[in-house]
Amino acid sequence: MYGLLSILQEKGNTLREPYSKHLDDGIIELRCKVGNNIIRVLYFFYYEGKIILTNGFVKKTQKTPPEEIRLAKERRTDYIERMG
């Protein structure tokens, strides 16, 4: 996973599938396979290209669970409010 974070840092918003996929309203997932597990970390871009990781989970279904996307959006809203 750490290697993928380095690639994300280097490529920024130009990173695409199979490593990264836009989900909804600026929420993007970083895609990683660790052993038999499929790991997803949701993130968004903030001011001056900052990458903010919101939540991660082990993917067990074909589609990203809507509650994970909702959680990422809530955390993004909270982060932006706190950063003012």
C-alpha cells in the first residue's frame, strides 16, 4: 500500500486505473491488492494539490459500498470546515 501512496503523491490527479478510480463528486479510490484482500482507500484533493485520505476498507463486494462514499464525503466536509 505504501508504494501506491508514493505513486499517488508523484502522479497526483493524473493517476488513473488500475490504480485509481473517480467514484463520485471528487471522491476517488486508491486500489490495492494485498494477498487475497482487495484494499480501497478513499481520498480527495485539497488546496495546492494536497491529497487527503478519508477512509479505507477491505472490499468484499463488486461495487464500492455507498456508506463508504458517504463517509468520505462527510469527512471531506468536516476537513474543509476545520481548515476554514
